[in-house]
Amino acid sequence: MIQWHLKLSNWRAYSRLMRMEKPIGIYLLLWPTFWALWIAAEGMPSWHHFIVFSLGVVIMRAAGCVINDYADRDFDGHVERTKLRPIPAGDATAKEALQLFTLLIVLAFALVLTLDIKTILLSFVALLLAASYPFMKRYTHFPQIVLGAAFSWSIPMAFMAVSGELSATVWLLYLANLAWTVAYDTYYAMVDREDDLKIGVKSTAIAFGRYDLIAILLLQIIMLASFIAIGQLHQMSWPFYLALALSTLMFIKQFWSSRLRDRQACFKAFLDNHYVGLAVFLGIAAHYFFV
């Protein structure tokens, strides 16, 4: 019999494990999901799909944060930015984190069960990616690629749920989001680079070294080029291309503000990608609204 360690009285620590006070991760996962839903539905998706995928994003992002803290429980106490997280601070235990992760996965799977069988099967890949990412930083300098794959998997799931197929657009959108995720998470990794070097944690910020900002720019170009290809395939109108133009300006601003690699500037560049995702979504939504 499994002993239950979660306690309602410890809800504040569990909320911090799930990063509910820091919604940036929800936004960065939500916007690509909305890109996919709107393009697949050629406009506003059904309320069922909208609710299931929106709630799924919140729950799976929370689950990803919890399993990340479990995986990093022996490292977080040595990193300035993470030393006060619930597990190293003693506010929650590793067992509580694992049980909370399990509970969140069960809730997410309950949502997926309201969809078709093909989408349900795709959800197992989402679970594998979400659970494996936190451990990749021990074995590869490119864990951000696994994160990008995880953050992008809602795209084929959304297309399958709405249209019943995985078209070329799915993989262009997947590539765009994968490149974008690796780019903004490299900014995030640049914040912790010095601490990560000391404790032996790997990241793209370390792998790219002095070419980190150039690598980020190249990844952002891949994202924008993928979206231009999608725009041509779907005959997108001016709001879509205006959104890409605004995104380009935001990327340039991020590059310039981070040119000295100041920690706060890099973290701000990471956070500002929320507005990039929002701009692209508004461009897609506006196209279908005016068509």
C-alpha cells in the first residue's frame, strides 16, 4: 500500500513547486498551443478543445516544474537563483514532489481521455518528454532541445484532436516552436551559467560559449522562416506578417539588451518572449477573424 505524503496544510509549498506564482512558463506553453488550435480549426476552435488544451497546458506545465525540482533537488541548493525552492529549503520533501507529479499527470490524462484515441496515444509521448527533460542536463549540453520537443508536443496533439491528421504545417510549426524554445531557454541558461559550470550541470549556454547570442539569433531566424513558410501555405494576410515583423523587432531588442550578458538583462530577454508568443497568436487569430 502506498503511503500518501501530500498534506493540505502544505499547499503553499506545493504551489511553489508548481510555480503557480510565476506564470511565464504557462504563457510560453500556451501560445504555441493556441497557434496550433487556431490554424488547425482555421479560426476559433471548439469550446471543448479550447478548454481541454488550456487546462492541459496549466497542469502539464505544473507537472514539469515539479519533476524538475525533484530531479534538481541535489543541485538547487548550490545555485543562487534556486536555493530557496521548496525542496532545498526544506518546505517539501522529494516524496511529496513525486506524489504531486503523479497526481498532476493523472489529472492531465483525465482531460486527454475526453479526446479521440489518436490524440490519447500522442499524449504518452508528451509524458515521456516532460518526465525526461529535467534529467537531460546531466548527460548532454543540449537539454533545451528536449525542453523544446516537450513544449512543442501540444502542437501535433492539437492538430490531431481538431483535424484528425498531421499535415506539413504541423511540423513547420513544431520546428518554429522548437527553435524558439531553445533560443529563449538559452537566455534563461545564461543566467545560471557560472553556477552550472561549478556544479557540473550542462546547458546550451555553456555549449555555445561566446557564440551564445549568435546561436540565439540563428534559432530565431529559423523560427521566423518557418512561420513565413506557414504563411505561404495558408495564404495568411497582413496581420500575420505584421506579427512576425513585431517579433523580429522584439528579438533585436533582446539581443541588444543582452549584448553584455548581464544576468538580469538575459533573464528579462527570456521573460519578454511571452510577448513574442502573444504577438504571433494575435496575428494568427486576426487573420482568421478578418478572412
